[in-house]
Amino acid sequence: MANKLRITYVRSAIGYTVRQKQTIRALGLSRLGATVEREDTPVVRGMINTVRHLVRVEEVKDETA
């Protein structure tokens, strides 16, 4: 069973660097309160680490396997 991460955009990126804003967009988050599910990979973990002060992350068990 592969784990997934549920990522919720909880704090505005206004006033932060362009790189952090681009990371939010790359994660698939477009507005405050938006939630996406992504595979738990080192790449996604690195992106989350870059914007950890702007998002909330929950681990979700993938039930499809």
C-alpha cells in the first residue's frame, strides 16, 4: 500500500518569495483552503518542506491496493 499526503493550503503566500509561490502552484494549490492529494515521494516532501509554514499535511492510507 502506497501512502498519500493530503496537503491543504492554509496561509497566504503574499509577502513571501516568488519561489515559494511557485512551489504552492506546483503542488496544485490555487487558493486558500484548497486541498490536494499527492503520492508520498521525496520530491513532494521537499516541496512541502519549502512551504511548510503555508500548508497543513496529513498522511492518508491508499485503499486502492
